[in-house]
Amino acid sequence: MRRRTFMACGASMLAMPWVPRAFAGDDIPVFYNATEKIDDSSLSAKALRLAVSKIDKPYVLKPSPVGYPTQSGVMNALATGGDLDICWVGVDKTVWNAALPVPFPIDGGLLGYRLFLINGQRQREFSSVKSLDDLRRYIAIQGPGWGDIDILRNAGITVRTGLYKNLFRMTVGGRADFFPRAAFEAINEQTQHVAAAPGLAVEESLILKYQFTLMFFVSKKKPELRDDLLKGLMAAHADGSYEAMFKTDANVETALSKGHLGRRKLIEIDNPMLPSNVNSIDRRLWLSL
């Protein structure tokens, strides 16, 4: 798999952990959603810390005094000037219009590469799938309200829904034929749920792709913050530290080392929920198989 071509190949410098800097009373607080774990190991949290470390301003990341438990609550807070400056969510038209996007694909579009959880006894059937028309003969399953549902149905794929905890048993039990997941999710969830859903397997031959990514969004009252974060992210790419951070992320490593994404039959579909503006983001920032 090729990564973003404008970055130095084989960069060996690991991204250093972000350490809050001391300033003499001139800190600029940046409030993130209190329900997010900014100190955890998620790719988005690490990308935000890295970006801030590249900015020559005293930004200090702080939890919002108000926790917003839903994405709609988060976006409303950003749109109306609530106690929130930044969030990271999957891009769609609704969030794009509600806040200021930082036009940088945090995951390089990796979330748009989908592997399937299936009943492993049906691998031969899926190995015979060669096109989208072939895939349309099978029924996908998703959780209720998931954004993937509209994307799949727009491509002519039948989708059934169920509670997340039941989706794995429903897949092996024949209530649906395949459960599309982000590559790392499929691999991790197969391990986690195969005991309760015997026969659950990661399909071996196919990969479904639609354009989708995680991005940072900031309050419309903070255009300078948006600009600074973009500068910080691009600086991290230019010096190789973003590439190093990206490649050592646990979920990225799982997807790239265990998913064998470049060896699979690629089926591409459109994402009708994607803002057209995303297409203007530098293509060198995206994953390429």
C-alpha cells in the first residue's frame, strides 16, 4: 500500500508525545468535548496533540465544562457558540455546514475502506463476487441510524438493521449476508465476538470503498483556530512526524498489516452524504492502495 506521496518515505522519527507548555498567563484554551478522551491513544486525539505541538501559539487543550453525549449536541454547541471549540467526527454534509472544517483527512480516508464480517462457511460465495452487481445479490446489515445505511442503499445494496450487540449473530445466522465494517473494526470485532457467534469470519477477498474520513471541526467563531490547526497538521506531514504517528497507531497497524487491503478485489461506490468540498482536498493527503 502506498501512503501519502508528498511525505518523506520511510520516515523514522516517531511523533513525540504532546507535552503541555508553560506560558505566563497567556494560555489560549481550546475546549474539546468532555466525553472524548483527549489523553487516550485514538488517532484523532494524537493528531490533535501533534498539530498543537507544531503551532507557535500557547494553545492548551481542555475538556469542555459541558459534556455533549451525542453528535447532534456537539455540532449544535459548535454552531451556536456553546462551551466547545473543536470536535472530530466523520464528514457529512450536515456537519460540514454546521461548523468550520479543518480540511485535512485525519485517517487519510481509511474509514472508507470496508471489509465484511460473514459466516465463514460462505467464503466461496463471496470469492465469486467480482462486481457491484454481484454484491447487490447479498443483504448487508448495519445498526439503526448509521450513516453507512444511506451510502449502501444509494448503491443499490439491500440493508437490514438490528441492535449492535445482535449484528454478529444475525450475520452468521443468515438474517443478513455481510456486515461491512472499517478494516480495523472487522478484524477486532471478529476476535471479540466469534465466541458468541461461532463461524464469524472476516471475508478474505473483497474490499468495499467509498470516500469517507474523520476531520476536525471548530466553532465558526474560531476561524483562526481552524487555520492554525491546518498549519500544524501540514507541518507535521512535512517533517514526517504525522506519518510516523499514523503508521504506529494501533488501529492503522491492524488495518494495514492484517487487512491485506491491497490484495483484495476493490468495489467502489459513491458517498451521497459527502460534501463536494471534500473532493478539493489535496489528493496526496489520502490513502492509495
